[in-house]
Amino acid sequence: METINLLQDKKIAIVGGGPGGLTLARLLQLKGANVKVYERDFNNEARVQGAIVDLHFESGLKVMEDAGLMEAFKANYMPGADKFRLVDKNAKILADEHEQSSDESFGDEHFRPEIDRGALRNILIAGLLPDTVVWDSQFEHMVQVNNIWELQFKNGTTATADLVIGAEGYRSKIRPYVTDIKALYSGATIIQGEIDDPEKECPEIYALVNKGNLIAMGSGKTIAAQPRGDGGLTYYASSLYPEDWIKTSGIDFNDSEKVYTYLVNYYEGWDPIFFTLFKACSHFVPRPLNYFPLDQHWEAKPNLTLIGDAAHLMPPSGEGVNTAMLDALDLSECLTSGGFQNIEAAIAAYENQMQLRAKLLGQEALEEIKDFASPSEESIKKLIKQFTPIGLSKE
């Protein structure tokens, strides 16, 4: 049977220039597709992309290999940043991968190298044809005219596309065109902080992090910290809170002194070293950890779909970026394999695969998030036991 080139003479619009959207653009361009990525950031330097992210053997690293970008990744990843250190509320070290020797490297299924999100983004952008990313393009709405999508952006520009993919995170404005299924609250909230010069501002914590991943756990609350590629530090103070806590707490999260006072009181009895972490931060962001229902399903659209958090938001579990990149690989293969009669059938096959995977990973994330955000003595002991000669499992 003759194969069908579903994307011949088609214009594809990917809304969102995160890892998922950029990976999809790269993979589709390798197959000769006509792709544009519409990204709300003014340019690539508009904002810090956040903390480091680890790529996994069976997902993120596999996709980088398939995208022909593995050598670029190897040149930019952060050796040693995948190591974990677990401490208690007194800053006593309970388990430490820095003390373990390891022969793990690329090709080992347990090796999960970390890379700065900005560096990952740069690698993916460099792998695209010139002018693939259309900056300063914050999506507002779209209409369908004769099976063609007409997209409108906040800056007043417009674009047309035969196929639109929403890849702009769980606040996706494309998602409502696909489904009206809303996010649910996991029960956990994090307060995120950024420190630009931790070596100067909080040297004891900087040493404790040791350019890797630090987790500090006490009964009912956690602090996690990670390095950024620019030498800065991102940290997360996590616990269980009511769904409306950000509104009802009375805390002005734009007032760093008030947030600092709250955190010092909330973490009363913890070693003062953690208070230096709070003090060094001038910008806090509260983030309720939401997720889409695990049993969500919708009928496939003929020219519209979603990848990444726009499709299947789940609590942080180390799988978010990896899953978005795997979505991109699966969708690109469905669209370009020649195995489907039309785009709608290709999208339906991709979405079935994506939703099944997201359900399994989402269930694991939900089971783990409460132990992480509000650990008990038992959950802390369980985490310590996960240290093995090959390292801490980061499921």
C-alpha cells in the first residue's frame, strides 16, 4: 500500500517554545515539515528558564538521540549535578550520593544527567531552521475557517496553520479548544525562591547543595534546592496546604520580608542554616501543585492536539520535561510514519498512547507527592533506603 505524506503542503503551528514544543519542531523539520513555533517570550534571553532538569534513558535522552542532538547535549550537561544529598531538619546528612563512587555514564539506563533548562532550550533552538521560532507571540485566540486555523496574538499579529499543537504548559490557551476538563489540586503547594549568588548570599547552604540536588526533610514539610546553570540556586519550600491557602493566608508574596517571616515561623525548630536560604531570596512565587484527572479522555480533533503539561499536567516527579519530549517523539512519528490515512487518525493514535502513559506516571506522582511535601518518619526512612550503589532513584 502506498504511504501517505500527511504533512505535505501543510503549515504546522506549535504554540509554546518549551522543551516539548521545540523538540517537536526539530523532529518534524527532520522529516521536511513546514513548522513555526510561536513563543510568548520577547526573545531567548527574556527570562531565566529555571533550575536544572535531568533527562532519562528511556525518554529525554532517547529523544535527544533520535533528534540528532546528543553530542550537543553531552557538551552542555552538568556533570555531578545529578547527585542527591538528603538531610534532616538539623542539616544532618542522612544519605549522600556525593560519597558514592559511580561508573554511570551515557548508555547506562540509570544515568540521568542534569542540564540547565536554558542550555537545553538553546540546544533545541540551534537545531531548528532559522526563524522557526516566532518570538513575542503570546497566543490570544483562534478561529477555524475552511479547516484552516487563524491564530491571533497579543502583539496584534496573526498566523494561519493547517495543524495546531498546544505546547505551552498547563495554563494552555489551546487546551480549551480540545477539552473542557479542568485541573485538580493535589493538596501540596510549594513556595519557590531564586538566589542569584548563593556562594556569597548563603555560603553554608551553597556548600551543602554541593552543585547537586539537596533535599531537607522534617515532619510535615520539605525544602529542596538545585543549582542553576548560571551559578544561581532555585529552591522549593513544600508542604500540604488548603486549596485556597495562597488567597487566605494573608501573605503578600511580593513582599520578600513578609514571606521570609512566614517561612522562618513555619520552619521553627529547623537549623538556622535554612533561614539564610530564605533571607537571601528577594523574589518568591507560590505554586499550588495541580494535575489533570488521570482518567481524562477526549475525542481526537482532525487538526489540533496537545503535548506536555498542556495535555497531562502532573505533580513534579522528574518526569515532566522527559514526558513532554517523549510526547513530541510519539506525535512526530504518528504524523510522519505513513501508517495513517489522515491527520485525525494519526492524532488519535498519538493521544491514546500519550494518555495511557500519562495515567501511569500521574498515578505514581500523586502517590509520591504527599510523602515528599509532607513527609512522615516512615517516608523519610523509605527515601533513605532508596540510596543504592547506583544512586538515589528519582522516579
